[in-house]
Amino acid sequence: MLVTLSSALEQGLLYCFMVLGVYLTFRVLDFPDLTVDGSMTLGASVCAVLIINGASPFLATLAGTASGAAAGIVTGFIHILLKSDSADTNYGPKLISGILTTTALYTVNLRIMGRSNIPLLGETTFFDKLGSMLNVRMVHWPLVATLAVLAVIVKYLLDWFLHTDLGLSMRAIGDNEQMIRSLSVNTSVTRVIGLAVANALVALTGSLVAQQQGYTDIGMSVGVLVAGLAGVILGEAIFGTRSVSWVLFSVIAGSLVYRTLIALGLRVDWIKPTDLKLLTALFVMIALGAPVIRRKLVKS
Amino acid sequence: MTAATGSPSDSCALPRPSGRAAGFECRDIRKTFYRNSAFQIQALCGVDLTVAPGDFVTIIGSNGAGKSTLLNVIAGTFSVDGGELLLDGEDISKLPEHARAAFIGRVFQDPRAGTAPSLTIEENMCLALRRGRRRGLHMGVDSSRRQVIRENLCLVEMGLEKRPKTQVAKLSGGQRQAMSLLMATIAEPRLLLLDEHTAALDPKVAATTMELTERVVSARRLTTLMVTHNMELALAYGNRLIMMHAGRIILNVGPTEKKELTVAGLVQKFRDVAGESFTTDRMLLD
Ligand SMILES: Nc1ncnc2c1ncn2[C@@H]1O[C@H](COP(=O)(O)OP(=O)(O)OP(=O)(O)O)[C@@H](O)[C@H]1O
Ligand SMILES: [Mg+2]
């Protein structure tokens, strides 16, 4: 049971960067960014290829993260190209630009890897290297502790960023785009920066997951966006949204809760691991749909 | 809380004008919506207007006259089909909206339009303070900016300066509109555009907002264009008045003439130039 818990926390912490990225796009920028499924594998591919070619795992992780930022920038520019001037609240171009990038990234990822998966067994990963520096074996609780420290660092960096001049304008874009434009913010460029930061976070998860599970696979991120949404929804619902600093913790905690629920679900006999995507999709659908249905019921 | 809370005005000196107020000129501005379709609307058909630095021009006119379109075209929300927009002699008609916003402040009719609801009062003010400046990785609300923000907030005498960390979503419409006005003016725009900015407020709040507008505009000597449906307001405020009808300026009243003008006189003038009466208009109801 304790081992299950440690591995659930491990997964929750590995994926919390991705969940933060999803929070940043869906909630802060009001941009439902579908690049996530592509940029996570991109981060994992770049990281894995660098590692098997002898790069330092720290450098490889950093490069993987940066590749996600590039993917976000591409989505941002496609959006600038597709959107019409006036329609700020039009989600069509936002959705399409993410879909286009993700589709293109499928090819890019296969090209980067040269095949559909890269095993990292026997290679020195980020965790091995850090473990040997700290003189601990990076499994179970030491791994959880390391990831927790990383999550806290990223959380505070993001918190600081969202309170800078740039971060404030970014938050205002999702809140009232016309207003922030009439305060002289170039919303197109600012949105691109936001997408870059968000997808960098997603790719950080990709890089770390590849190194923790010991391989990169072209299909490793299928459905990860919905899992991210589940984390955001759970975090906001359970821990609240009283301020930006607070909600960043909520969202990280949401990721932990989500992975714990998954681990518990797997202990139920009749649930197969392959059922989880359906269950997650159902959960997100109910969470998003419940308020709508309730409103309709009240009206009628 | 001390006894001082009753009168914040002692600590609230109005800022001095920076002398940035611009002269402004529209030359033959044209704007057509749904061009080349059956629904084509000529919203502006050749608007000429010259405004001197520090002028406060009130704009009246019937529904659909093109008043909002004129302001939107000046701010860059809509592009022009033809004509020039000169700010201190420089053509700004090719600049995108956000670039023009570096020197144009705006307040809209809807109190929700001018503020970001999920951000705090001081965060909103801080965004406004950075109008036209670089927005990098500097901390948004630092102690020196907090001081400037506090001084500005106490101008409106609503006690907003005492709760800078309150989310703007929790404020009333009047409070949000007062903030919108502060945010439009805090960085000393060279041109201020007000589009029926008191129309959505109840009469008492509208009156205080108008009084605040007058104070801020005159203290900073801002070049201002204010659209209103209320003839009394149009006559009471500003040093010039223009009337628009069917996409044109049909009446342009200068400073000396405006001082003597009455509502009745204005209605008569409209009949003289437009040959129609105002009866279908909500102007008379106000
Ligand atoms: N975004 C738009 N798209 C299409 N037509 C528009 C648009 N904005 C304004 N119009 C049309 O342009 C004309 C002028 O409208 P405008 O909003 O400028 O009038 P207004 O003088 O501000 O009127 P009101 O007093 O009712 O606010 C109207 O016929 C209007 O229908
Ligand atoms: Mg109007």
C-alpha cells in the first residue's frame, strides 16, 4: 500500500508541471491549447535523443523543456495567422492552431527519434545523476522528495512570473482582452509568450517521465491533456482558487489527487489499466457538464 | 482605522499636468460596415474635426449617428476606409490599436469593460500605470508604484485605497467605472476618449463619476472627447460641443458660443441644420 502511495505521488509530481501548463493556457490565458499532447512527447523525444547521444541528462532535460516552448510559439503564431481581428472570444482558431501543431509534431517527433520509441535502460538519467551526487538511490520516497522540491521551485518561479508586469498582462488577456489592449499591451505577442511558458512546462513533464519510466514512446502522451484538465478541475474544486499563488498549489495538489485516484482505481479488480482514459474522459465530462445540466434543470 | 478615514482629500493632491496633451485632427474620415453587400452601412461619411491641446469636446447625436464608430476609429479598434488621423500632426491611422493605446486612454459605457475582474485593484492600476511602457520581468506592484496607485485611488474618495488587494469583480459598477477612469488617465494619455461612460450608472453615481471626470480632466488638462446622450451634460461640461448626424458632424460649437447655449437653443440649432426633430430620440428623455 505504501509503495502504491509513493508511486502515485511520484506520478502526480511528474505530471504536475504539465497540469500547471494546462492551467496556464485554459484558465490564465483563456486559450484551450491542444498542443499539450504533442509538446509532451516532443520534450521526451528531444531529451531521450540527447541522452543516448551522450549529452548530460541535466542539459537534455533543459533542452527538452525548451523544445516545448518552441512548440508553444508555433501554436501562437498559427493562431495569429488564423484569427480574425475582432473575435477575441472565438475559440475556433485557438483550437485549430493547437490541433495543427500537435499533428505536425507527430511527424517531427518520429523524425527526431528516428523510430517510434527509444529505450533509456542503462543510460544515466537526470534522477541517476542527481542520486549519485546526493548519494541516494532515486526510487520511491527519495524520488518523491526530489520531485516535490522541483515542484515547489517551479511553483514559486511561476508565481513570481505571474506577478511581474509581463505576467500581469498575461492574466489580463484571459480576463478582459479588449481592456488590456486598450492599455497598450500587444496581446498577440504576449499570448505567444504565455503559450511558450505553458508548453515548456508540459515538455518538462515529458522529459522527466521519459527518464523515470526509462523510455520514450510516440504514443506516450495520448490523452494527457484530458488528464491535465482533470488535475486542474480536482485541484480547484478541492483546494479552492482564492489567489493566483494559492491556485498554483491547488493545481499541483489536484495532480496528486488525480494520480492517487488512478492508483486506487487500478486496485479494483474489474478495472483494466486501459480503461483509465475512458474513466478520465467521463470524469472531466461530468465535472464540466454538471453545472450546465444543473442550470438547465433549474430553468425548466 | 483612525478618525482620518472620513476625509481622505487632505492627503490626496491632484497631480500636475505633464503637458503631454495633444492637438488632434480628423481629416475626411470614412468608415463603411459590410462594404459591397446589401447591408452596407456608411457609419462615417467624411468627418473633419480639429481639436486643440487641452480642449474638452462633448459629442452628441442621435442613435446610430456614428459617435461610437468615430471613437473606435480614433482608437484603432476599427480601421478607417479613408482619411487621416493626426495626433500633433503625425498620422496615426496605420498604427494597430495597442500601439495607439500608448497615448490614447479610453473609458467605455459598460463598467465591466474597463477593468480585469479577477485581478486585484492594485494589479489593475499597475497595468494602467505601465501604459506605453515596456512590460518585462519587473515586479508588477512594487512599493514605489503602490504609493502612486494609492494616491490616485484616493482621488475618487471611495475608500478603494484602503483595500488594494480586493478583486475588482467584488466592486460595484460605479466603483469599477471610477477605476476605469483612473486607469484611463493615470499614465497621462495625450488623448482621452469617453463613450457614454456614465450612461450605465444610476443617476447619483453617474453624477459623481461626471464630477470626477471633470476634476481629473481639468487637473491634467487632458485633450478629451466625450460622447453623451444627455444634452445637459454636453452643455455643462467641456469647452466645445459637436453634434453628429448620419455619419457627419452637423454642428460645431466653439467655446464662447457654448457658454451661452441652452438645451432649447441646441434643439433649435439641430432643427435648423438637420431639418428633422429629435422626437424619436432618447436624448429628450434624459
Ligand atoms: N461593429 C459594427 N459592425 C457593423 N455595423 C456597425 C458596427 N458598429 C456600428 N455599426 C453601425 O454603424 C452605425 C453607427 O453606429 P454607432 O455605434 O457609431 O452609433 P452611435 O452614434 O454611437 O449610436 P448610439 O448613440 O446608439 O450609441 C450604425 O448604423 C451601426 O449599426
Ligand atoms: Mg454609441
